Amino acid sequence: MVVALTAWLVAIVIVMLVYAGRHWLLTLNRLLGHQRPYMQDIVDDDLPGVTVLVPMHNEEQVADGVLTALLGQHYPADRLEIIPIDDHSEDRTQVILESYAVRDPRIRPIYRRGEGARGKPAGLNEALEAARHEVVLVFDADYQPPPDAVRELALAFFDPEVGAVMGRVVPSNTTSGFLARLLDLERSGGYQVDQQARYSMNLVPQYGGTVGGFRRSVVLSWGGFDPYVLAEDTDLTFRLLVRGWRVAYANKVECYEEAPQTWDARFRQLRRWARGHTQTMFRHWRGVLTSPNMTPAQRVDGLLLLGIYTIPPLILAGLALSLSLFVTGTIPLAATILLSFFAVGYNAFGNFAPFYQVGTAGVLDGMRERLFLLPYLFFMFLFNSWAVTLGALDAVIDVVAGRVPTWEKTARFRT
Amino acid sequence: MKVALLVGLGILLVAVPFLPGVRELRRPRDAEPNRIDETFTRDPRFFGNSLREKLAPFLEGLPELPVVRLAVELRRPETLAVYTELHVPEGAHEDALVVALGAATLERGTRLEEMWIRGDADVGPGAQLRALACDGQVTLGAGARILRWLDVEGNLLAEAGSDLGLSASAAGAVRLSPGCTFRRIWGRPVFVRGEPTETAPDERLTIEDEVVWGRTRLSLPPGFTLDRDLVSLTEVRIGAGASVSGTIKAHGPIFLGEGARVRGHLISRKGVVIGRGARIFGNVFAEGDVELGPGAHVGRKGGTKTVYAGGRVRIGPGGAVLGWLIAERGGRVE
């Protein structure tokens, strides 16, 4: 028994070290390696038709912002349509959308009411049926795409290998408080370093579902999004990958979003992400292992990406194991020191954006005093670990009990 | 006592990394969001138009004198010299910002900073300018050098060995000569003077007479026609006179034989070599070098396309791009 527990503990440490190696590799690539260019510099007067989808549920606080930004895009009017998807809103969202639709024929809202599956994937499916163009971009309702965002994202689809594209998310409400500032750091590391390095190294950049897009025909060819998947973006990433498509990452296509401002909202968001991501892991790990369309490096990175939300539960398991082995006197005090190292190690190596990734992103982005907040990411790590653990457990329970997850929207804070 | 001291020291050591952050949290100095320029739009002629916009207000109500000197405040205090007609003699030097309301002639070896010429500009051999916006035509003499950028409302003629700086743009045509170097050129079209001359056959462009679907390369024979996109994990070779109606994407280099035609784009994770007289109607995007052979054309009449090279660009005589030509590591006319 003791041998088994010790072996399990060692296995967890090895997994941690693998993630550590991956994060170091990505960071070193971003600092020292060749950076793969994106196509944003291409100027072409023959752009593809684009349908922009904006899923909305009770978005009266932010609907004006995203629609105004989309109407201000530098894109040929006859090749752009905007479909806001009003998904059972109970506030003034519909009124706002109607007023925009009257003013501009590019806006063709869909109002989802009555029975049927709710949530983002179901809404996207309905909109995909109504969409007129092959290139489909998706922005969340709290996003404010700058004027060239649609053009620059659409360029990715000149590449016949690209099935989806993702831009960079930048929190706009960093002055709102401590949480938003930490999330800003986390996002910087995650996009400026992690996503860009994965793109440069031809690994697995991830379609994030908020400032990005995909090919309509490809998604429709497999029947659209699964309405009962919580992380339809990750699901799409891996469906594309195992079929030989690639995801492009456009680091210079930056877009403001509203980061959660309360710990409760962030906890719910993260728990939902972890649940959805783990659900996706259960669906795709075999496909990643066996797909003939992925390189060995993509396979490894894909598996590590799929498993990233299992790390916090593993850490907690490792913690419990160490404690039990210590309490029963099986291992000496030194093990607890190891344990502390382990926890700190995770903060350094296994979190969504370890501190050195954030620091690297900070240097690349020209951050100054905000880098002094890096040590505070330790609290974020503890918070994240708990939220992610619960989310991953949710996913396990979903599988075991046959429970169907329901979509939950992240709260908005704009006034 | 000793224990208390140790505990206190321990707490202090743990707290130290958090202390600088306390100040930032209490009195934020770097709390604004990462800046996204929400007015930015990709405009190859941005520099020239921006300078014109900045200087235009200073030109209103000036006395009619051959030259007027003004103290202006742009990024820093500067002197603005406004000439009705400008002639800079051989070897002369001017530190001020210069505006010429008419034509300008810069003789051999002159040195100037930023200029706005509202007539035509004749830049002599070996002259050196920091930046030039011109509302007429520009002739850059042999060996003339632009340090930053050049923007022309009319046509631009660059003589042999001239350096077009980091960005050169023209609303009209850009005619390059052998030995010209550049980073980014915008023109409708950008082309190299002279007819293609006979050159030694490029061995890299030798392509078999049969289709090769290999693990290390993919090859379409001369005269072959393919009416779809082509994606390859290795290199791609397209034979002379072959025609591809879709886009070619390769993780290795792409070699396009003499007279081949591609209706779509060429996208390579390495380099692209375009043979003599080949035509690409879409964009060319290469993470490595791009070689545009003699008489090869990219783009279509009346349209705008881009050739992007993450590495270097080399253009042969008679080569042309209708739109934007970008060489991140520098380009050169052969």
C-alpha cells in the first residue's frame, strides 16, 4: 500500500515536471526562438465574405459597445454580415439589437426563444444555419474589436490548412481592482507567450471562442457544435486537429474584453472552463493519440493541453498523499518540505501562466510597475486550484452519473 | 527569544516579495490596460500622410518669400524651412524640416532630414534623406539613400543601387533598378526595369516529368493542371507551364517553374522560388526568403496583392508585384 502511494506521488511529481519542462520550453522559444509571423501585413482587395457571430444573453450593458465596434470595421460592407444571437434574454438586449438592425442591413439578429437547448454552442449552431459566408468569426458580447480585427482574422483563411484562428485577449477593466489586475497578468502570459510560442513551434495553439473564427463548412460537416459541450472552443480545436486542420494564432490581433471583477464571478467562470475542458479531454484524448494528421510534437502538446485542468486535482491528491504518508510516519519530515516545494513548483511551472511567462510577457508588452504584482499570483494559484478542482470533479461526475451540464454566462460589470 | 526572532525573520522574508506590489496596489502607476491602438488601420502610406497632416497647418498664411524659417513644436522643438522652389547644391546639408511648395532638386551627395516636396523631386546620386513625402514624381539617383521612409503621390523611379529605406510607397508605380535595396514597398505596380535577359537555368527549378507524391517532396510535372488547393508537409515543385487554380501551402519550400500559373496564394513555412515568367494571381506569404524570377508577376491588374517574406526578397529583371512587397530582412533587385 505504502509503495503504491509513494509510486503515485512520484508519478504526480513526474507529471508536474513534464508540465514544467513544457512551460520553460515555450517561454524560451518566445524569448529566444524564431517567431512565426502571422498574415496581418497582407493587404488584399479581394477579401472573403465574413459572418460575425455575437452570442448574447442579457447583454444590455455591453451590446452597444460590441455592435458599434463591429460596424466600424474596415471591411467591405458587401462582404460582412453581423449576427447577434439573442439567447433568451430577459433584459433590453432585443430592443437594442432591433434598433441596430433597422439602422444597418449588415446586422441580422437572431432571437432565440421557447424550447430547445440554450447556451453558446446551441446559439452558434442556429446562427451557422443562417450565416451566408464561409468564414465565421465569433466575438463575445463584452469584446471591443479594433477596426482592423475582422480583416486581420479573416486573412488566416487564405491558408487552406487553417481551420480556425484565434486573436489575443486583453482585459480592458484593469483599473477596476485587484482581481482584474491579476487576470490581466495571467492573460498576458497566456497569450503573449504561451499561445504565440505554441504557434511558432507548430504545436497546438488553441481556438478560444471569443476573438477568433473558423470555417463554417467544416463545422457544419460534423453537424455543428455539440450543444451539451461547455468548452465548445476547445472541442473545436481538437476536432480540427485530429482531422488535419490547424489553428492559427494572431498575436497582433488584440481585442479588449471585460475580465471578471468579483471573485465569485471568476470562480464560476473558471469552474465552468475546467468542467468543459475536462469534458473535452475525455472526448479527444484517444483521437489525439491515434490521429495520423498530427506530428509527434503536436500529439504530446495536445495531450498536455487537454490534461492541463487535471493538474490542480493532482496537486491536491499529491498533497493529501504526502500528508497521509507523513502522518502515518511512513515518510520523514523532509517530505513535507518536498511538499511545499511541490506546491510552489506548481505555481512556477504548472499554472495557466507561470510567473516567468507573465514576466516575459511583461517585458514584451512594456509593462512596468504592474510586474511588482507577480508574487500575488500565488494567491491566484490557490484560488484557481480550488475552482479548477471542483470543475474537473464536475466533469467526472457528469461522465459517471450521465449528468448533462448546462451553460452559465459570466457576469458583466460595465455600467 | 531566539525562536521569536527566527519566526519574525521568516515572516519578513516571506513578505518581502509582496512589498513592492503593495505600493502599486495602493497608488497604481501602471494600472491602465495594455494599449491597443483602436484607431490603427493598415495603411502602407501612413508615414507620408501623417507628415503631410502634421505640417499642413504651418503652411497657411505664410509670406511669399523664397524661404521662410519657422520654429515649430512637433515631437520636439524644430525648425521648419519652407521654400517656394528648392535647389540644394552638391554636398550641401540641411538640418531643418523642409517643405518645398514647388519642385525640388537635390544635387549629388546632399544630406537632408525630413522633407515634404509638393512638386516633383529629383534626388541626386548619393544623396541621403531621412524621410521624404512628395506630392509629385520622385527620381532617386544612383546610390541615393533613404534612411526611414519615402512616400510619393505620383510615380517613383529608383536608379541603380538606391536604398529605399524601411518603407517606400507610391500611389502610382514604383520602378526599381538593379542593386536597389528595400524593406517595404507599396506601388501599383512595383516593378523592375528592363526585360528579362537570358540567365543560366536554375537547377533548383528542375522538375521531373511525372507527378511525385513523396514523403519528402511533392512535384507536379510541366504543363500539369490542378484545379484545387494543394497542402504539403514537405517541399512542393510545380513544373514549367503548369497551372494550379487553387492555393499552394507547403511546410517546406515552394519552387515554381518557368511560366507556371497559380490562381490562388502561395504560402510556405520556408521559402518561395518563382521561376521566370511565372504568374501568381494571389498573395505570396513565406516565412523564409522569396525569389521572384525574371519577368515573374504577382497580383492582377487593378487589384492589390502582397508578397511577404519573413526573410529576404530578391527580384529579377522585369519582375513585378501589384501591391505590397515586404522583406522583413531586406530585399534586393538583381
